[in-house]
Amino acid sequence: MSTTRIEIDHRKPLTGADRHPEKAHRPDNPIQRKPSWIRVKAPTHPIYHETRKLMRDSKLVTVCEEAACPNIGECWSQRHATMMIMGEICTRACAFCNITTGLPNALDADEPRRVGEAVATLGLRHVVITSVDRDDLKDGGAEHFAQTIRAIRAAAPETTIEILTPDFLRKDGALEVVVRARPDVFNHNLETVPGLYPTIRPGARYYHSLRLLDRVKQLDPTIFTKSGIMVGLGEERLQVLQVMDDLRSADVDFLTIGQYLQPTVKHAAVDRFVTPDEFADYATAARGKGFLLVSSTPLTRSSYHADRDFAALREARAGRLATA
């Protein structure tokens, strides 16, 4: 974990060395040319620029930009944005992630209100709220998540809320604080298969993340749970199928699987580009294991089409209850 404090100047883009000082010493991994099924068009829609301006005017951060999501043009053109709370500097240094690493600044106490107002202004039916890891905070930022959920409920009571949280590793009682605020969907990504954690997600623990998802269901069975992994990092098919079984053992409702894309030459290399047919095969296998919903495509990301998927989740649960 880095202890470098970084001051963000939004007037100019950060270089790779600025964003990832802990990766500067690593050898370069050349970025492979993307296959045709991965490429996306540059955003040009006027609503994209309206959404971008609202985020700037509200002084809000989005994971869409910070993580260099390939779907930003499509999502922002439909006024869908995943807001990232608690700043844009993460205390972790995952090998796949493009979020800036360093020592974060103090929490912004006014941020929950601004998020709520932005959700209301955008007229969102469904919103996704995520965050950086805040290992520097006693509760990992759990209370800030809860305040944000409450602020959205106050400003936009009809909007359903999905949160994508850190693992709250070694933060006793933090999960309970978030669950008591009652988000509609609790998402926490496993990211990859357990054998790759030491190199890809070294600050996290696979079985802790599984227990976190399982604990959400124990605390409140009405909350939908969701998790996702990336493929193309060197995992094997049987390892992916085992992750599916692990998630079902934790009663997770929704699984997302997408292609890992390398942000810079200092990040983990793409082992291979998984074909659309292989993604379809994963989706079939996951549905057979009992997930309520599965999204498995090269461009799938945690919050991609989240509003549409939430409606499908509710319909799938109702259908399963009706036939139980």
C-alpha cells in the first residue's frame, strides 16, 4: 500500500507515473491490439457532454472516467453514470485498476448531499454508487456510504440504489452500518479467481470477500447481492466455474463477467482476449448454477445497463418465488 499523498489537478490529465507511483518501477507490459468485438466508438452525443458537465459542476467523481471504462460514451449518452464517493485516490494498488493510488484526502462531508441532488437532476430510475478503498478510515467509509444512501432517498425517493463497495477488510461492524441503510443491491466484486489474488489483487482476500457477500444475505435477505469477475488474466475455465459455485454458496443473485482491458503498460498484461462464444458459454453455465441474472460479454462491467438489469432481477425473483 502506498503512503504517497497526491494532489489532483483536474485541469490536466495525470500521467501513469502520477496515478500509479507504486507501479513506476515495474517493467512495461506492451498493450495488445484489441480485437474487433472489443472496440467502441468515441463519445459524441450531446447528452454525454451534458452528463459530463453536471458531474464537473457538482464536483463529483465517476468511476466511468477514473477507471477508463470503455462504455462511458454509451452510458453517459443515456444519463447513466456510476458515481465514486470518498475521493479519487485509493489506498490499494491492484494490478488491474486505473484508479490513482496514494494517501487520500479527508472525507467531504457535503458529498452525500451533492450526490443526492445530482441523482435527482439526472432523473435516474436506478443509480450505482461505488468508492475507492479507504483503508485509512476506521470504518473503511461505511458511514459515508450510509449517508449517501440516505441522501439519495431524500432527494430522489423513487430511485433504486445499487452500491459497489470495498471489502471493509479488518473493519469490524462496517458492513452492518451499510446494510442498515438498505440499498436495493449490494455489489462487491471478487474480480478474479483466488489463485491470481497474490499478483492481481494483493491487498484483498478472496474468502473474506465471499464471506462479506454471504453476510449481507444473513443480515437482510431482501437485498439483492451481486459480484463480478474479469477474464483474460490467465485464469482457467474450471477456476471460473469454481468461482461461480463459491458465489452461489453465498447465495449471490447476480454475476457479471467481462474482459480485462489493460489500462497502461505498467498494469497487468492481458493474457488473452476471450471470445464472445466463450462468454456465452460462461453465461449458460452460470444460469445453470442458479443465479437470478447473469451478464457475460466482453464489454460487461459492474454497472453496465444496471437500471435495466435491476428490473430483470426483480422480475426473476418474483418468478422464482411464484414457482417455489
